[in-house]
Amino acid sequence: MLRPKIPTMPTPTGLAHPPAIVEPTTVIPGTPSQPTTAAPAPAPAAAPSRPVVQLTPGTVLALVGGGTAVVLVVGAVLVSLLLAVAVTGASVAVCAVVVRSILRSDTRH
């Protein structure tokens, strides 16, 4: 009844690039080494050091100014969100008082 359809691999189209030709390299034998106890060990190569970031007074001032600006912007956004929540809560409270007052006045009359 239901047989799975096996996808067939389509034949490649377009230009095919030939494989790169690798030429063999010749190995030149070195001079025979002397015993390791007589020869001193070679000095390890010094690892390249990472570049050091030097802060000038101008860059320090720019970093401090940028950090201050970020803190002020984030603070303003958070304060405005808090203010929006407070205003919404106050308006809902006022609406609740008005609705309760309307319902009480209807039941008394």
C-alpha cells in the first residue's frame, strides 16, 4: 500500500574542477646527530607576546563617558517603566472605586 519513495541521487551538473596535482617533495638527509647527553638542549623559542592595550587619558575619558551614558539611558528606561506601571495601577484603582460607587448607588435606589 504505502511504500516509501527513496530519493535518487541526481547526476551532477555544471563544471567539475579537476583535482589539484600534488608534487612529491624530496627529503634531504641531515648530518648524523651526536648523542643527546653531549649536546646542550636547544633554547625554546619565545612565544610572541600579545599586544598590550595602552589607555591614554582621552580613551579613559571616552570609556567613562560611554559607561555613564549607558547607565543613564538604562536608568531612564527602567524609571519610565516603573512610572508607567504606577500610573496604570492608579488608574485601575480609580476605575474600581468609580465602578463600586456606581453599583452601590444602583442598589440603594
